[in-house]
Amino acid sequence: MYPSSPHQQLLQAIANVQEQQIPIILQFISSLDSPISNTAPKTQTVLEKMGGYPKFLLEGAGNLSDRDVRKKAIADKIKAKHQARHHE
């Protein structure tokens, strides 16, 4: 036997509807008449998912996208932490 089409499935379901279900089904069908919004829900950016801009990132006057500048900034930060631990 061939699978029934969605149209046939709908007709079979309607044939099996109980009397008290008819108002609910009609309300559902009338709700389908309202225009559907095609706008996708706003997705969060990676920073929003992480909870915002990280506060622990290096802040510097130099161009941190340059590897040498970034390397020096990290080294300075590590040295400062190391000195702070030994002076406590």
C-alpha cells in the first residue's frame, strides 16, 4: 500500500474529529490566516553569549594585533605579577 498524501491524512483526521474538538480546531485554522512574520529571531553574538566584553583582556596603547607588541605586553604583565608575588 502506498503512503497516503498529506491531503488524505488531513481528510482522515477530520473524519475522526470529535464534536467537542471542532471549536478548538476552527480556532487553530483561523489563527493560520494571520500573516506570518518571516523575520528570524535575533541571534546573539559570540561576545553576548560569553557575557559581554571580557574584563581581563590586555588594554594597551599599542596595536595589540601586532605580534611583537602583544608579546611584550604579555611579558610585562607576567613580570609584574611575578614581582608582586615576591614582594608580598
